[in-house]
Amino acid sequence: MSAGSRDRASGTSAARVGIAAVLVLPVGLTAAAFFRDAAPEPVSAPAATCAVESLPTLGGLFGSALAANQQGSVVGAATDAAGVSHPVLWRSGKPERITTGTDSGVAVGINVRGDVVGTGRSETAAVGWVWSRGVTIRLKAEHGKVAVPSAINDRGLIVGALAEDAGAHGTVRNDDENEQAALWDSAMAAPVELSPLPGDDGGYAFAVDNQGRIGGMSAGSRFRPVVWAAHGGDPRALPDLGGGYAAVRALSDSGIAAGDAVGADGKDHPVMWDRAGRIIDLGLPAGARSGQAQAILRGGVILGTAEVSVPGGGFRSQAVQWLTPGTLALLPSARDGTASSTSGAMDATSFVGYVMDTDGGRHPVRWRCGK
């Protein structure tokens, strides 16, 4: 799957799908939004009854929380006093730098055992890694490929993609990038490519549940949402909204999937798929132009982000929770009127993400909501 063809098919930035969104997490002044461009009837959205707490950095100004486990540990990236971004583990709200042997990086997933997956750079080469009890193991990749993990389940199954090794080009990503969905049975295992749907030539795995089911997308002339059977079995195509692009970004152990899908109107919609595989548009706040579902709490509440209009024109990202399809609430920000995004579920009422300042810098936060 080439980045160029992916962009043409989706009509949006490559950050929607690929390695750029995973390996190069901008936590400084140039932090980019994760979507560009509503849904059924726009929904009047009250503010959620949640408290937002800032998470400390490593002495720098910026950071982003990306995932959490049920024990309250949070992972992501944060800058140090010199402005360098590092993978971070927050335990009891205190940040610890995850030492991976790379120059910079980001942690993207954590399981109940405290095993962490992420990506980083060593000089010009990109690497994927697993960190467990203070020990870092680099994920294996086929020759000429880079391991790009997205998630790890409580049994240690890792999913993500194998992407072209762009080190020879001096960058992490380039226009010839190819991605194949992949899994690793353990930190030491060789990668196993996940088969795309018939007729497709690539894909990406974003999520894995504790039964081993894997969610993501299959890529070809269009980009289709897919769930692979446990431990890399046959892929099952899910319905989309007719716009040529959709992806599963979160799975629950109860069989629910969530993500986003471009509609016939060309705009991105936050969606879920029920246990029968039927697609349901979650709805957007009034005035929003796009959205994406990114995590599922225990109990079925779905978290994500919408691009909402702001007075005077323009849009900003806004963290959202969907209690049920069409019933949503806006999550409070640590700074009034600033952008925000959710990315990881902690338990039934807590989750993490970031708020963005007026200059575009990201700051890690945790939300705690009433039952």
C-alpha cells in the first residue's frame, strides 16, 4: 500500500493511516491534527461531567498520553528540559522515561502486565520495540522493513504493521512507503503478515482484543474496515459508509468495534460496528465537520475526537464521549477553548489524551468521569 495511493483514495493526510501517525508524534509547536475534514443530524452536545487532570512531562513543555491500562498506568511521549521527546510511562501520575536505546520515540500501547510497545529512531533508522520490567526488546522485522506496533493485548500479542525501512532516505516516511498489517505472538517472535482482503495489497492493524481478534484496514483501490479472526485468522470485511475509506481503530472484548468511515459526502464520520457487524454512525456535535472514534471503555462508552467550529471561523479538535449512538458529550479541557483529543481507555470511567494550546503544543491529560 503506497502512501501516495492511500492519500488519493482517502482525500486526506497520510496521518490518518500510516507510519507518520505512529512514528512521528509531534508534541511541540507543530503538532498536527489527526483529521482534516457531518453525520446524521448534528447533535446538541452538553459538557461531560468529568474532571481533567494534567500529567507532568519530563521537564519540558509538551507531551501526549496515548494509552493506559486498568492499573492506572499511562504511556505516551513527553519532552525533557532540552526539548527532546522521549517515550514515557506515568505511574501514580509520575512520569518515568522509558529507555529504549533510541534517540527519540513514543510509547503507543500498554497491557495489564505493564508491557509497553512503541517506536523510535536510531540515527536515521526507525525501530519498533517492547519494554517489559525495565528491559527493551526490538521487534523483529523482515529485511528492508520496519516494525511499527500499534497495540498489545493482555496476553502479550502485538499488532501493527511492517512498513518500508525509510532510513536510507534519511526520513521515517516517504512517498514509496508500503505497509502490511502484521502481528507478533510475543516480544521475541518473528512477525506474521495478516492477509488483506481479496484484491487488496496492503493493510494496517490498529487494535487487538484479549481474545486475539485484530481490527484495522485492508488497502487496495479503496480502504476497507476489517477484523481478522483470532491470532491472525481470515479477514472479515465490515461495511463502510460508501466513501472509499474506513478503519477499525478500537475493539472491545464484548465484540464491539469502533473507528471512522468516509461517507458519500466525502467527510469522515465516527462509527461503531455492533456484534453482528452492522455499521452505526455515532453522530457529531452541531457544527462539527468530521470525527473519529478511538477507544471503547468497559461498559460500551466510546471515546474519540471531532473537529468542531470555533467563533470567528475555523475548526479545532474536541475530545468527545458517546454514551450511545447519537448521545454524546464534550469533554472538558484544562484550558478553556483549546483543542483536545482522547486516545486511550483506562477503566470504565477514566481515559487519557491531550489538550492543545493556542500555539499547537500538546499537553498530556487524564479525564475522570462520574459513573
